[in-house]
Amino acid sequence: MASKKQLKKAMDNLIFDALDECYSIQLYQPAKKEESDRVIDEIVEFRNDIINKIYKSKQKAEFKEIIQKIEEKSEEFFDTINQMY
């Protein structure tokens, strides 16, 4: 990543895709609303945590750890979402 701005934008794209999927589940499978609400809460909490880490990072070298964490959690979120379908 070249900058904090680009990292935040890429992370937001992943997060918003996951949120869209959760809202789709709520729309088409109302019985799974509580489960998808829980996942939405986790996603929002994770996003806020990562945004704070990005703001606090002083060097681009710190981005590697942040990117790795984003990749791991996004995979976890999408696995959870796929199980709800």
C-alpha cells in the first residue's frame, strides 16, 4: 500500500462488501437476522479497531501487520457469512 488513505479505502471496500452480504441475508432470510446482526457488530467493531491502528501507525512498515490482520479477519467474516446462506 502506498498510503494510509489507500489502505483505509481498500479495507472499507472489503468491510462494506461483508456488510452488504449481511444485509442481504437479513432481507432474504429474516430468520437469520439475529445471527447476521451479531456478525455486523463484529465487522463494525473490527473496522473501528483497524482504523485506529492505521491512524496510529507511524511507518509504512506497520502496514504489513495491519494488512495481514485485515486479510485474516475478512476471510473469517466471509466464511461465517457463507455458512449463513
